[in-house]
Amino acid sequence: KVKTSKKVASEIMWSDNKKSEIAESDGEVEVEIEVRGLSLSAKADIEGYPEVTDGVLDEKREGEKPYLAIGWRFLKANGKYRYVWLLKGKLSQEEEEAETKKDKPNFQTTKLKGSFIERDFDDRPKFTADADEPTFTKAVGDNWFKKVYEKTATPPAGK
């Protein structure tokens, strides 16, 4: 389960006693992710902890948390997928909840929260693809999780 919300700051300019313009600025994208389980090795990578040794995660961070990109897809009602990559952000497991076994099964999930911003080298925050788009190709969907999606550069005509 993934939930995103983009922060947008807006200001209204008044002139001659009426609203005349709106200026907007995109802020960060806040993310909440719920996963079936998170291995200690994956948690170490996400949080910037040292490597897991003897099955034990030492949660003393040395330095800053790493930036990461996250990608996912979701099935739409028509049976086709929408694909997403957020390109630069940090995630945290801010809370942990566990419950003892009871009479009926109870699934335990891990929740991660974070913020994502634009990448430094191209100012892009996100890529979204949709299998319903006429220009969508099967290759985009097949390769979506092999690496972070990159826009292909098209050389100028005549070059």
C-alpha cells in the first residue's frame, strides 16, 4: 500500500481590490508505504545503519541517511497498470507495532514514511507511466523495476 501527497504552496496577488494572479510552488512529496515485511538488511540500507552481522541490526547510524529512489506499480480497475518512480528521498520506519498470536490470524505489516524532492542533476521529482497512454510501450512496463526510469534523450533533427 502506498499513499503520496504533494505539498503545494500558493499565494494570491491582489491588485485594484481584486484577485489578479496566483503563484504556486511545488514542495516535497510525502510518502507512506505499508509493506508485508521488511528484512533487517533492507532496513539497514534504507536507514543508513551498518551491515547486519550475525542476524543482528545495530541501529547506531554513522553519518547521514542515504537518499534513495522508490518505484512501484498498481493495478487499475480496467486491468492495466500505472507505474511510478519517486527519484530522491529518504524513508524511515517511524513506528513498529507487533501483537502476540491470538485465536485468529492477524497480519503484521511494516509502515515507512518519508519525503521526496527533485534530483540535483535534472530537477526531476517523479516519473509516472500508464499502460492506457497511447505512447506507452510494453518495454517500459517490462523494464520498470530493472533500474530507475530515465527519460531517453532524442537528438535534434538532422544530427
